[in-house]
Amino acid sequence: MRRSMHRPVRFGFVLLLLLSLGRFAAAADETVPALLGFSAERSAAERALEKKLDAALDREDQKAWMKRLTAHPHHIGSEYDRQNSLFIADLFRSWGFTTRIEDFYPLFPTPKERVLELIAPTRFQPTLSEPPVPGDASSAQSAEMLPPFNAYSIDGDVTGELVYVNYGIPDDYEQLERRGIDVAGKIVIARYGHSWRGIKPKVAAEHGAIGCILYSDPADDGYGVGDVYPKGGWRNDRAVQRGSVADGPLHSGDPLTPGVGATKDAQRLDRKDAKTITKIPVLPISYGDALPFLKALDGPVVPPDWRGALPIAYHFGPGPAKVHLKLVFDWKLTPIHDVIAVLPGAELPDEWVIRGNHYDAWVHGALDPISGMVAVLSEAKAIGALAKDGWRPRRTLVYAAWDAEEPGLLGSVEWAETHADELRAKAIAYVNSDSNSRGYLGIRGSSSLEAMINDVARDVVDPEKSVSVWTRARATALIDGTAEEKREARDRPNLRIGPLGSGSDYTPFIQHLGIAALDLGYGGEEQYGQYHTAYDNFEHFSRFVDPDFAYGVILAQTGGRTVLRLAEADVLPFEFTGSADTISKYVDEVTKLADDLRDKAVEENLRIDDGSYALTFDPKETHVVPKRQEAVPYLNFAPLRNSLAALQASARAYSKAVTARAAAGKPLSTEERAELDRLLIGTERALTRPEGLPGRPWFVHQIDAPGFYTGYGAKTLPAVREAIEQKKWDAAARGVDTVAAAVSAYAAQIDRAAATLAK
Amino acid sequence: MRRSMHRPVRFGFVLLLLLSLGRFAAAADETVPALLGFSAERSAAERALEKKLDAALDREDQKAWMKRLTAHPHHIGSEYDRQNSLFIADLFRSWGFTTRIEDFYPLFPTPKERVLELIAPTRFQPTLSEPPVPGDASSAQSAEMLPPFNAYSIDGDVTGELVYVNYGIPDDYEQLERRGIDVAGKIVIARYGHSWRGIKPKVAAEHGAIGCILYSDPADDGYGVGDVYPKGGWRNDRAVQRGSVADGPLHSGDPLTPGVGATKDAQRLDRKDAKTITKIPVLPISYGDALPFLKALDGPVVPPDWRGALPIAYHFGPGPAKVHLKLVFDWKLTPIHDVIAVLPGAELPDEWVIRGNHYDAWVHGALDPISGMVAVLSEAKAIGALAKDGWRPRRTLVYAAWDAEEPGLLGSVEWAETHADELRAKAIAYVNSDSNSRGYLGIRGSSSLEAMINDVARDVVDPEKSVSVWTRARATALIDGTAEEKREARDRPNLRIGPLGSGSDYTPFIQHLGIAALDLGYGGEEQYGQYHTAYDNFEHFSRFVDPDFAYGVILAQTGGRTVLRLAEADVLPFEFTGSADTISKYVDEVTKLADDLRDKAVEENLRIDDGSYALTFDPKETHVVPKRQEAVPYLNFAPLRNSLAALQASARAYSKAVTARAAAGKPLSTEERAELDRLLIGTERALTRPEGLPGRPWFVHQIDAPGFYTGYGAKTLPAVREAIEQKKWDAAARGVDTVAAAVSAYAAQIDRAAATLAK
């Protein structure tokens, strides 16, 4: 369910150490540097293996599998979803993987009744449906589709005046307050975008709204961006974005079994006690259906950044538009089927490299998620071929095809919760993908994997430009980046990889279990706009996304290299100077955030006190002078800075230790390797705290988390950053201590790894 | 024809001198400071006079006059325009002014034939008309209106493919070039805005286009801003912006008589030699009419900042839309009638304070220009009443009601050219207004009048907020200003007044003759969007602009005070430390402009050289790598800095001389006053150079000019700034010398004035 396809990668300053040290040995062939974690000799062998992998990839496979997997709607609980699980499991088996299907039984509501009507000042009945489109046979399979709805909306039957709340994020409600508009007792209509969708009903309910309509404004992914389907690929006036509205930032997975696997006999919460189900009913509609509702609003005209692309003057309301919304769901437990395929490691079988992508979709899901799934399958088939040739991975490979990601990462979360102890002990890293498209490599993940994944990106060739995908990703930063991003792109040897928020299956691994993770995918040149609609299907994909699967092939190359290097390295390819640099950047950011808030409060209070607001309010309109802001105290960031200094020293020392060990010509024994791996695996774990984040203990990682009010968007150093954003100064001070403790623990664990190398 | 109603004023640092010195004497009443240029005693008398002025102002007058003047369409050449001239002249006469009507005979084309049609891929005939609107009787007077057209479009009959060029300014053609789109031989469609309209066909023709359609996108003043007429005041789908498209930045006024008055027997150019008539035919249309044309375009989708608010994906073209445009005009000389009303000065009759507003309109012109005209009439009536009471102004007042401003400032320019010598000798200042509305005081003009007009603004009370209009104008800068503007608003004692570009009748005075000028008007809270349409009429004005003429009354107070203080001061209220500060800001700006261009060229060339552009171009689209940029040399700004240093010293010395003279208790004799006034009048003249600006000798002012590629928007230090913008480095160097010479001459003239005071 990952939303944004085009995530430009970022760069920054990193010690030059990274290029000169941190590799196991100088390359035998001076023109090709040795891979991180490999000796020169083993590096050459690894590259040869990767060449064989490339040769085994076939775009025709991907096309055929996509056709097969998207031939019918295959949402969670559907018969075709179950058949897909069997089909995928059979493929893995045929390639030599030890394959099993693990079932779980999460709560999954489906709509029994959806009523939405405009009842004043005129009456209007929206279609609430997506009609077939000429030339698109898939879109005619209406009978097999779930209708447009938001999963985990509560049941409800409400009637009230309508208020337009823009994107429905906290800033928007501040604006409403300043115009004297209260949503209490009202139904809000919010446009999709600028936050994960589940944030919108959550914030609306916090402000007393009784119902919530979501719609896709054409400004955001319709004709405001490009030609609409079927002329172009962008959203047409009837396409509706489905999706979960559970409060994912509280915890991911099944609402009834937080923290434990939703096995058949798991202890379940009563539904009324489930915390992630919405407080008010929510329904998504198309912009064709939304227009009459928005047109019927009066009240003040909205400010420019609230305007969408519909041909009307947008008004706030409330009213005279009055709306009736009734939703009834079938709240049943639904079996889901994770496909788990294992290729055991020859030397270190209890060390797992996990690679995953989900296969369930809201409808056909050609792009989301099958474009990613078929690339993973392609990669697994090629690896299977290597194994059939006699090769065995040094460490164990686990391939996962997750079911039920769309409603809330159910497949991955329930599996990870079920196997938590084993995963904490054995998992080296989790490598995710979800959707894939024509364009640029996007990488997010654990910063300790930055150097390794940069090496991978330097070795994969872009099919459109015949340069490395690394060079092309760097070029976007140079063209579209901010001044800071351009500077990084020029000066930093590695692409800085972005932090993980949420929205795909890496979340249980990194944020709940503290397993290093990566999320990979290409994109930026597609015409999408069909996210979670009935038109994200093979017909659309083969015209507007990645028609010849060229990027499907290189995602398989990218994922395949990543998995193989993690499995085959002499020393696990973790690198920490880049990580220290990235955490240092986050510390600078939260410091600046507090400073900026302080300046803003001073400035705002000046304007309130000198009467400037009152003097500029048009007396023919309602305006409310904002409340005076509390002064922002200076916070003690010293613990964070001290822990960071320790980390920087540890990171440098570890790099030196790697180089020294290589220079000493003392290869690691299997026992030493197992010991070192155990310590390195523990580095990411060290970044977690058992008590979790304030108010949401399921999330234990102290560097990356989904924002409590952004959902998909990551908040780094969340215990500090969100406390500052929410002006909870005591919590921010506690957050500084917690994060500093995690960073110190990370540094200490890196020191232990370095000490092992020095033995 | 002034476009923007809401021009936020700006502030900046000025020496505190301004408040402590520069006044003739400390006030008698310590709580009310003496007025600039007045002794304490005379200051009290002046304030008493102004109170009487205020008492004589009557909003009912303004309402009645607006009804009378807008009862019928009254464009140049119409019978009702002539009747309005007689009506206005009679009013002035009845108030005791010596009044005459001066006629001129400029070229004014009116449409004989207007054909516009979409001929491929489908056919469409636009309406090219503005229908009556329910509840708006004025809009039903179609028979008396000129249809929508652009004055000084050339005749033409062209057929070609259509290209959308956004606002049609030079930057937009750069974007087209980068997408490989050539407009040569094509017809362009440009939206109004971001430049004076005449720039659009000029730039289109420079790029080889054969025709030009202008339209108003709803994003800019239609439903993209607010409710459309008649529900709200903004532009509806049939309202068309008329207006001149002559190349005004080359010279203003009659195209056939540049530099001389268009009297009956003036020597005229042959029409084919007239430089300001467009090179290609141009026609304006509504967004209702534009939609089918834009919808018929294909080719690449435009970038986000090119998108308007029509419910389509905007495409560049060219084609498949194909257009036929035929325009035939009646090219006749048309008599125009300037009303000139004089109240002779009792002491210094050969010193003129000129106050003007135009009265011709494109249709009814309630806002543009009658809202300003009736305020000026109100002001003149009140001054007439003072005179009837026995008071006489010390210096001569000249009130002008200009005809034919709309086609190109014809009334003011031809009058100023005819009386150029006398004006250069006698005119102290020209005070303009044009349109007026609810909201904030906007001031632009000669920086030497900054202190005086700030004093005026401090003495006029805003009818909505009961604070001075100065305080309210300052508040907008504090709320909406940039960081720099906010700093100025807090720290600078006076509002910094903006520079004059063009677009109203101040142009011939300041920019052609070097007479200090001001342009005054209120606005920012209206719902306009009917600029130059059939709906800018009394019905619209009294609902959406200034329903009770509260701002009409305070414009009369503002203009009246300005005129009276200029006429009555002991020492003309010119102040130069603020002027030096403002010119210093301009010098900083042009220096930064060169530096920024240099950085930009370096950055751009880096990206070209490292291949980043090529790497980020989608191979499915056409993109052209931009040309390498010429390196930007370091320019020698020293002559400008040296002249500025001299000016700063002279300005301080003059302020000191004023204070010293007052402290010495030696009032000026009439002869000394005449001598000092002559020198002060000469200060603005010193800022002109007889050779004029490069390529446009009609514009002689070296500080303020309309931009050659912006039209309305001012370009300060134009000989330097525009040369840098156009990358003409030799011309920029010459410009530095020319402007430095003007600034030095300004300083020397100020020195002479100071010396007179020291006698």
C-alpha cells in the first residue's frame, strides 16, 4: 500500500573514510573496488554470481505472472487471493525453496451497507462505484470487487452539516479555528493526501466531527497532474481510493491482537476495546461524486492552498450542505495466507536474510503490489537456479509473499509477532519492496545499510539511460533537490537513504523488532493516479507504468544483489560512519525545530500583541485572533550530543578495525564470523527501547517511526521530535534521554563488534 | 487602468534623523509633531485647514457622481465620455476653479471585424461577448459598449496551430524551448497576469508567433479566488478583460505622436511607422470561450505552475487545435477631452501642484477609474469650499480629469508633452489616483516624498479599524510581508513607498518629465475580478468594492492633505535621507541580481556538464538540455556606490540645514522660498538623463521605469537592472555610469538647496 512512487534519495556529508576504509581489502583489480564486507577474491566471486543472477532474469516471466496474479480481483478473503497464495507457493517450491503457507485470522470488516446522500440544500445520490472503462476488460469485473470503502471505519449512521477540511491534518484545523469554524457535530469532507488516510478521521474525531468523507481531488492525482484514464494514466472522475483507516501509528496489524500473532486460538480483544478502529464512520468517494457536495457548501471561501482543481469556488461551510452517512460492516475474522519460502544457509543457517513483498491487493493491484511481487519472484527464481547449479547461500534466505498488507500490514505483522523471539535472534535484515515503476531508485531504511545499498545501486544499470541507477538517482537530487540536497549530492560519497515511516511490510521488522530493514523500488516516470482503484490493473500498467517490465528486471537485480551480499559477505556489510552522520543530521533537525518554534512563537506573539492580526481582518468576514503561544524553552540536547559523539568515535573505530583485520591477513573463522554477525545483528536492536515510544509501546525503534499525525511519513527521533511538535517540553526532555540511551547502546554494540575483530 | 488594487507598502531602515530633524521646528503642542516643512504655528493652521477639508467631504456626493458618470458606457470617443467631460468641467467651475477642456486627437482603433474560430480537430465558435447578468441593469446596455478587444492590435487574418504559452512572458518561452516547442508560425494563447498585457503579443511576435489570444484563467481572478459574479464579485465565465496592447514600455501615449502633443495639426507618423502597434493580431476572450480551445490542445502536459483552474489537463500543444483569427479595425483619429481646473496660488502662482485621475473607462468603469475620480472630485469640491471661505493656496493647484487613459495614458501624455517646458519649470509634484476600494493604503512614488506622505497616512483614520491608515498598512506588512518586510515594518520609522512602474497617468510626469510623483489608492478587501469588463459597474461596485464609499472619503482626505501640504508648506516637504536609503536598497538589489545570476549560471552549467539534465529526462517525452550559460562577469559598481555615498552625505546635510534654519528663527522670505522651491523642484529633474533609457529615449528617469518585459511592474535603476537581466554586460557597465551620474546630480542639487537655507 506504499503511496509515493517517487521518493528522491538524499545525500549528505560523510567521512571520506568510507571510501578508503570500511572495505575488507583493496580490490585485486584496481578499477573495480572490492564489495563492502568481501575480500578481493570473494568479491570477484560474488560479482560473478550476480552476473549469473542477472542472466537468469526474464521480463517475460514477470509479465506472465502479473497477468496471472491480476486476472481477477484478489483482496484479502477472496477466493482468488487464496489461489494466488497457492500459485506463489508452487512457484517457490518448483525453484527449490522449502515453502509453507502460514495462516492467520485477523479481523477484516467488509461493507454490508454504504449510504451517502446530500439531503440539503438539494438532494444528490453519489454513485459510490467505479464503472467499467472502454478497452479495459479488468475494470468490468465489478461483481468480484469489494466496493470502495475504508477498512476499519466504525459502523455508524449520522446526519449533519458538511465542513470542508482540506487535507484534514492538524494544521488545517488550526486554520478552521482561525476562521471561527467548529466541526463538532458536523460531517467533514477531506481530500486525500499530505498524510496517511487514517490520520484524517482520527483528527476529525479529536475535533468532535461525527463522520468523515474522503475524496481524491483532481489537483492531486487527476487532471491537475495529467491526462486521466483511459486517455492517460491519471485518476478519472469515478476512481476511488480504497484503503485502511485504522490508527496504524498506534500499532500495526490486526486490531484485535496487538503484539501477538492472530493465530486461530490467540487471545483477542473485544472489538469495542480495539484501539485502532476509527471513532467515526468514514467513506471514500471519487471527485465526480464529491463535486455536488463541495458545490453545495457556502460560508467563507477557502485560502489558496486549500483549493483543489474542481471548477468551483471552494468554501469551508458549515452547510448549507447537509449529509446523511450510514455504514454497516460485516465484522468477521478472515483467514490470510503468508507464503514463506526458505533456502537454508550452508555455513550459518541460523542467520536469516528476509526478503518480502505483499501479494494481496484492493482490487487487481497491478502496480500495488504485483509489480513488486513479480520482481521478487523473478529474483527468487534466479536464485533458485543458482542453487540448482550447486551453489548454496552462506546464510539462510527467507522469501515471504505477504497476504493482507492492504488492511494494515496484517500478513507481515502477525507473522513477525508470532515468530518474534526467533526473528530477534536470527534476522540479519529485512528487505522489502511493494510497488515498482519506471524511473528512479528510491531507497529508505536503516542507515547502517547505506554503504552496502549504495554499492548495489552503483552496480545496477538503468535501462533507459545506460548509467548506474545510483548516478541517475543522484542526478534527480542535482536537478530537483533543495540547495542542501544539491550540496549533498555533490559532496557526499553515498546517497543518504531516507528513514522508514510506515505503509508497507518493513514496519514490524524494523519498528517492532529492531531488525535492520530496507525498502526498495523504482518510480517517478509512471502515470499512476489509480492507487487502490479498480483501474490499477494489467491494462493500465502496460500502458502507463512499466510497459516492458524493464524496471521490474532491475528491481530483481537490485533486490537480488542486496540479498546475496547480505547472505554471502565475509563480514556483514554494515557500516556506521554514514549512520552516525545521518543520526547527527536528525539531531541538528530537532534542535533547529525547537529553535524555529521558539522564533515562531515570539513572532506570532508580537503580532498578536501589537494588534496586527486584528488590524488586517476584513470586518465583513469572521476571523479569530490566534491564541498567544507559550514560550518555547531551551532544551538540554547535551545527552543526545554526547551519545552522538560516542557513536561517531565508535563508527570510526569499527571501520578501522575492519581494515586492520583485513590488512593483518587473518580471515574470520566460522565461529568468529558467527560471533561478529551476532553482534552486528544486535546493532539495530540496540536502537530500540523495550518501553517503546510515548503512548505507543508497540513501536520500539528510537530513530525511525511513522508520525503519529502523518502515518506514512517518517518522524525521526520520534520521542524527541513529536514531543517538540506537540509542545510537550517534559516529554521532549525525557525523549532526549531515551534516544541518547539508545544511541549510546548502539555505539557500545558497535564497540563490541570492533573488539571481536581486534581479537 | 491600474491593475493591482492591493499593493502592500514596504518599510525599511531609515536614519532616526528623520524623526528628530527634517522638520521645520518642534511642535508647539508637544504631543502633535509639526508637519514636515511647516513651522509649529503654521503646522497648527494647516491641520485646522485639513479638518475643514474633512468636514466638507460627503460620501453621498461620491455616490451620486459615480451613478451619473457610470450611467452609460463611456469609452474614449463615445458621446457619453464627451458628456462626462462637460459634467466634470461644470463641477469644477461651480467650485470656483478656472476650468478649461483641452482636446487632443490621438489614433484610436475600434473593431470592425472580430473572427475567432477553432477549426480543428473540431469546430467551435466562441461568443466573444459578455451577456447581461440578472439584477445588473448596466450590463444590459450592450448596444452602447465597445465589444471586447485589445486596442492597438494590428489588423490581421491568420490561421495556424495553437500553442498554450502560460502567461506569455520570457520565462515561459524558455520553458517551451526546453520542451522542444517552437511557436514560429503558430497562434499562441496566453493567460492574463504576471505582466502587462501588451508584453504578451510583443514576446510572442519576437518568437515568431503569427497571432495571439489572451484569456483570463479562473485561477487568477475567477472561481480560483472566490465566488463569481453575480453571486460574488469575481470574474464569471463570460467576462472579458479589454485593454491596450500597445508597446507602452517603448513610449506612452499616442502611437503616432511620440514625444509631442497630439494636437490637431501635430506632425504624425505614418501608421506603418508607429512603433507601439503590435506586430501580430491579438484578441481577448473569456474563460468560458477559452475552454474549448484549451481542451482541444494535445502534446505534453504543462508543468504545475502553468496550470490554471479549468477542469482539464492543460497541454502545451502545438495542435491538433487549429485556429482562425481575423481582426479588422477602424483606424481613426479620435478627439479626447482633458478637463483642467486651476486654483491659482496666492504667493507662488508659478509653482504647480498637480492632482489627477482619469475618467474614461473601457465600459462603465465604476471601480476603474470612477471610484478614484469621484474621490478627487470630492476633494476638489472641499478645497473649492475652503477657497469660497476666503482661503487661497500659497502655490497653484491644478486638478486634471484625464480622458483616454485606458488606451495608453493618451490624455495625460499628450497634455504633458504639449506643456512639457512649462511643466518642467513649474510643476512641484504630480499626485495620481486611478481606482479605489475597501482596504489598505497603497503608495508608490518618488522617494523624496516618502516622509511627507507617511505623515499624511498617519493623520488619516481607517473607517473600519479606527486607527491611522498608516498603522493598518504597517500591519499588513507584519502579517503578510516577507521576513525582510517584517523587519522593515518593525524597525523603519516610515513606510517605504514602492517605485512607480506604469499603468496610470503618473508616467508622463515622473518618467518623461522628471516631476516628483505619487500614486495613491486603497484596496485589498474588494472582490474585483471585473477589471475592464462589462460588469465593472455601479451594481457591482456597490456590492463588492466600497459599498458606502467609506474609502472614497478617506482617499479624498489623503489626496487633499497631500495637495494642501505641498501647496502650503514653508519649505517644500521633500526629504532625502529616506530617498538615499531607498536608492541604496536598489543598488544592493542590482548587485545581488548580478551575484545571483552568476551563481545560477555556474550551477546550471555544472548540471549541464555532469549530464544531470540528460539523466533526468523521461525518454518518452521531448526535453532539450538548456544551452550552457555565459559566465557572469563581476561588474564595477563602484561609481554607483560613490554617488550613493555622496547622496547620503547630501541628504543628511540638507536635513541639518533645514533644522538649523528653523533653530535660527529666520523664516524664509518669499524670494528665498521661490529660490529654494526652484532648487527642490529640480531634485527629481536631476534624476533624469536627456538621452533616456537604452532603446527607449522617451523614458528619461534613471530610478523608476516600467519594465521592458513587465510593463506595469517597475524596474528600478532600469539602465543597470535590465541590462543585467538581459546579460548585456557592456550596457550594464554604461548603465552604472549613467545612473551614478544621475545620483550625483541629485546629490549636487540637494547640496544647492541646503546652501540656500544656510544663506
